[in-house]
Amino acid sequence: MTTKRFGYVRVSSKQQNEGRQVETMLQNDIEERDIFIDKQSGSTFDRPQYQSLKNILRTEDTVVFDSITRMGRNMDNTLKEYRYFVENGINLQFIKEPMLNTDAKQDDVILKAIQQAVLAILAAFAQKEREEIRSRQSEGIALAQKKGVKFGRPPLELPSNWEFLYGRWKSGEITAVEFMRQVDMKKATFYKKMKEYESR
């Protein structure tokens, strides 16, 4: 049976450049058509190209990653994915962490145990890094708020008599047309403001 080598590339956002990872794949004898690229967070494995790759893999095919962090960022889910590939006879190659490379024909129990231990440590560090990023973001927001920076939607600007008229309109005392006339708004503006007001 003919086996194939595939490359998987992931960057966390559309603004990031995947060029370096793609070049790494090409240097490792992977054809450009066999490189799957996602521009999405590693916290989830529900990525279109990643799932497409999994669907076409066959026993003894090889998937090459630049790093274990390109596979995923969440420790528990990364371990599950790693085990999925191993259990289905898919070879894994990590350029930056060769100690995690697998071979479907490998039967060295001790080596497999070492790989699992190293993987758990690396995945834990990846998750820790993600949590630290979130923490820094929260600290940055808190600091900005102390300095008076406003977050979220700006205050909704409404006529001073809006609340009073809104109550009368909701109770059926006045029509929407009368409401619009008293706040001096055209229909489109009125309903836009109403939608914003009622969604708060």
C-alpha cells in the first residue's frame, strides 16, 4: 500500500503569516498540494482543514507539524488527538520536538511511555502559555479602565422624553407614528434606536 506524507500548518489568526511553516513543510519533502492550513486558534480542534486532513488519512500515512503547539494548545484535547493518530496507525513527525515522533511499526513500550510523558509536559506548557496570555489581557484591560478607557458599546443617545414615551407606547396609549413624531425621528432611525434600546 502506498503511503503519503502530509503537512499541517496553523496560525492563530488571519493576520498572522503562515509562510515560515509552509517553507518548513516544503523542505521536508511535502508537496504543496498536501499541505493543510488553518488560520484559527489552537484551543479547538474543530478546524476545517485539520478535520479534512484527518478524514483522508490512511494507516501508515505521516503528518508533519512544525511543533506540537501547531497541533493544539489545550492539554487534554491535544493528548486525545495524539492518541487518536497513534491508535489509528498514523505516523506523526514534529520538527521542533523529534522526541515525540511516532512510527506505526514501533513496538518499544518504554519509548512510547517516554513520548507520552514528554507530550503531557509540552502540552501543559502550551496551555499554561495560553492562560498567561489571557491573564495579561485581563490585567491590561483593568489597567486601561483605571485610566478611564471605556470598553463595550458607547452609551445610547436618546431624546430626553424617550423613556416616558416608550412607556406610553408599550401600554398602547400612543402609536408608533405618534412616538416618532414626538421624538422627531424617521421610521428607519426610530426602529434602529428601538432595537438598540431593547437589546440592552
